[in-house]
Amino acid sequence: MNELIEKINASFETLKADAELQAEKGNKAAGTRARKASLELEKLLKEFRKASLEASKA
């Protein structure tokens, strides 16, 4: 579970950095990377939800 949380944090930092580049400097490539990171983050958060539910049942 800790490894999953680390992946979520890394993905969020990537999303945050690229989103800031897009918003502040109008960097279109950063916007594409941010959207890709958001999809990866979504998958990781769903995985976290499943793991969290399993842990609470144990």
C-alpha cells in the first residue's frame, strides 16, 4: 500500500508541474503531459480505493 501511495504522489507531482507550465507559460506539450498524468493518476486512485477497502475489511 505504501508503494501505491508513493506512485500516487509521484504522479500528482508530475501533473502539478506540467499543469503549472501550461497555465503560466502556455506550453502546449506540458498540457498534453498533464492530461496523460491525470489519466494515470485516475487509475492509481481507483487501485488505492480497492486496496483501502480490502484493508478495512481485514
